[in-house]
Amino acid sequence: MREAALHALPTTAPNSVAAARRVAALAAGRADAQDRDDGFPAEDVADLARAGLLAAPVPAAEGGAGLGQEPGAADLAAVLRLVGLGSLALGRLYEGHVNALQLVARYAAPADRHALFADARAGHLFGVWNTEPPADGLVLGPDGRLTGVKTFASGAGHVTRALVTARRPGEAEPLMLVAALEPGTRADLSAWRAQGMRASATGTVDLTGLTPLALLGGPGDYHRQPHFSGGAWRFAAVQLGGIEAVFEAWRGHLARTGRGDDPHQLARLGEGAIALEGARLFVGRAARLVAEEALPAERIVAFVDLTRIAVERAGLEVLGLAQRSVGLQGFLRGHPLERLSRDLATYLRQPAPDRALTGAAATILSADGPMAALWEPR
């Protein structure tokens, strides 16, 4: 039955949202089996390729679907949410793929754009890796070769087109470049023994000796606003899918066990629904603000930072309510809530949440006019 469903996937994706819904349903059925140290959703990534979703973020003029380009922000938000609903590990990988292709579209030279977009259409999995140890960060030497490693690299050993940041000797600002990798090479997953997101294949990748396929933009372009911080809405959309998956597992448990008549259970479920829908509204508006670029960069970043915190709080609230409502059963392996809770709790841990909150508040405090007008184009 599963093989029949897999072969039913289309080879192109005229409707990326419908394709994501089908891929997510298949991914949800496999996620428990992939939940192991060194796990990776290989079949799900293959489904993304067959469904046209690896190629979908490529601009239409380059043979893709233009997913995420204006006016496609709402579709991208829905696709990321749906993939996260099926599997947060897969959602993390797909968000990195989308991020990489958007950076290629924005900064790559025409010939490099064409070649890299062709790679995406051919089924290569892209990723964005920027974290590195202070003493062994990635350096692009005068001979054009790389020296150093990237850490916390999701898809390590499976991403075949890695968009990474590297510095030239003596330069403070990093460059973006794309490196070609062979599957199963250069990756060390031994340190990734996390509570959740075990199937994301997150590890350390040694890029020493490689010559980049392409350089993108100039020094400092990777951190250019609003796209650097503003792009956080994408992982918030994936997190939203994970929150929805927890909510549905919780709701299903109450229905199966006949506990839905208890007014305390109903109250918890209602509170969870408020949190979930609030997060959905934040993500949708953040996606539109980033795509439209009609506001000053600092205001776009501030709203996305608020979105990050709103989604994190919604996730923590739904997790707490669901676990209290289901009780001990939700912590037992085999219960639908158990793995979903671990994956969501882990993926909600994104860098610098306090800085995001206080930075947004500082922008609000210094702005002229009422709060209600801050996010409206003048």
C-alpha cells in the first residue's frame, strides 16, 4: 500500500500545497521508524523530489514553480507548515533547501544561478550551514580551496549542495559559497544524540580541500537585512506544523479515550486551539511582510522576531497542555504524542530568543506613531 501511494506522487508540482499535503501524509507514517540516532528521512526526501518540491523554489523562468516568490509567500508558508506537520525533521531539511535556493536567486551570478537551479531540478538536496567552532571556522584560502568545518549541519552526509559561509584570511565579513558533496562523505554525526529531531542527520562536516562550485554575492551579503533575520519566519512555519501535529495527536487521544466530555479537558483543548491559531496568524503575516518588502528593514525584522517568540510560546503552551491532558501515556514510546513532543521541544530551541524579543521591543519603542500602524506600509 505504501509503495502504491509513493508511486502515485506526480513528477511535477503544479500545485505545491497539494503536493506537500501528500508528501506530509507519507512522511508522518514513516517518522517513528526514522526516529533513531543517525536517522535520516531518505524516502521522504525522494518523495519531495518526485513531487516537484525540491525544484519548486526555483524561479519559473528557470524551470521551477517560483514557490515563495511574490505573490507566492502564502503558498510557501502553507508548504512549510504541511511538511512540518508530517515530519519536523523533514521540515527542517526542506526549510534549509528553500533558504539556500532563495539565497542563490538573490545573490548568484547568472551562470551560477542557472547551473545551481539545474541541480535543484535534478534532485540535489541543498542546505545552509553557517555554524562553526571558533578555532576551526571555514576559511577560503588564496588557492581557492576551503579549510575547516561546519557544525550543527542538518542533512550532514546527505546534502549534496551546501551553501556555507567562509572567510578569506584577514577579512572580517564572511562570503557565501556553494560546495558540492558526495553522499555519505565528510560527515560526523557522533555528537548528535539529541532528545528529539534525531532523524535530521545533524552533525559536523569537514570541507577541507574542497573547491567551491560558486561564490554568491560579496562579503557580508549573508547577513544583509531584512532577509537574514527576516527569513526566520520559514522555520517558524515549520514549527507551526509541528505544533499542529501535537495538537491533533492530543485531540485524537481525547476522542479515542472518550475523555472529551470532561470540562477541564475541553478547557485545555480550547486554550490550545487559541495558541495554535494565534501562531498561524503571526506566521502568515510575517511571510507577507517579508515577501512584499514594503516596510523599512528594521520593522520587518522586528515583526519576524515577534513571530518567532509567538510561535515558540504557542508551541510550549500546546506541549504543556497536551502532556497534562494525556498524562503519563503521552510519555510512553509508541504513543502518538511521545515522539512528536520530543521533536517539537527540540526544534523550538532556536538561537538568541531573548535578543529577538528585546530587539523587536526596541524597534517598537523608538518608532513614531501608534503600534497599530507599525506594520502597515505608509
